[in-house]
Amino acid sequence: MSETMDKVKVELVASNFLTRYPCALGGCTEKDPILCEVTEGPYEGFRVSAEYLRDHTDVDTDLEEAAVAAEDRAAKTLTYAKALRDLKGRLVLPSYDEWREAMRKHEEEYIAERLASQRSWLAELQEMKAEGCDVDAKISTVEVDIAYLEGEPLTAMPAPAGWRPWHTEAA
């Protein structure tokens, strides 16, 4: 490094927002109240994790590796941007109604499979109960699941006007 270049100071900064942030040299910070970051100038937001401070000593090598990785991501992003432009005028999408119909069919199949599974499990639990096992709570849970999947309200109270389970079409 040239002696004429200004140093860039990474400062210890208090934060009251405990979240993980990306570390500029790999990984991420932990949910610490003290962060290591550049607070102003062209490098503002450059952040280093406490784990990096603890585990690494060759900063310049790590900076070069991070720069190469950033250039690689940038190249991939530019390739993706080109691919998006290449799709202009050629992309054929399903309609929203086609998507809804596929969702309806998928949910119908899922519910049928889930009902079959839950009914089978209920039969096994009832056999276990007949053999003297204490499975009443499990039986109750499975019965509620079956009732829900069949479209019944889950409470003893009357269903609110317009109530329907998530997997049925609106009336």
C-alpha cells in the first residue's frame, strides 16, 4: 500500500438494533450491541464482524478475495440482466386463472391425501385405545384436523357469516 493513501478507520459503534449484518469480508455479524463499521465517507457501511476480528489476521488477502468474489457476483448479475433482456418479447406466461386452477387442483389433491392419512391414523389410534392405551388427546387432535379438512368450523359456536376453510372457493 502506498504511504500517501489515507487510512480508513473501522470504528466501534453502538447499535440499539440487534440484527445480523453482512460482514464485508465474509460471514455476518452477530446480534451484538457494538458493531465494527466505517461511519462516513466513500466506505460508509463497510462492516466487519467480531468473529472476523477474532479469527483473521491477513486483512489485505481477505480484501482481495472479497473483491474477486464481488466481481464474480457482478459478472453473474450482468449475465442475468442480459438474459432478462433476451427474454423480452419471447416469454410466455400462464394466466393468473391458470395458476389459480393449478393451485386449486394441488390443494384438492393435498387435502385428499391428508384426509386419507388422518383417517388411517385415526383408525390406528382407535385400535390403540381399544387395547387400553391413553390416546384420547391424540384422537381429538386428529378428529379436529379431519373436520377442518372436510370444511367444518372448528368451534362449537356457529360459523361466522361467509366462513369457509382456506382450501375452498368463495361462494
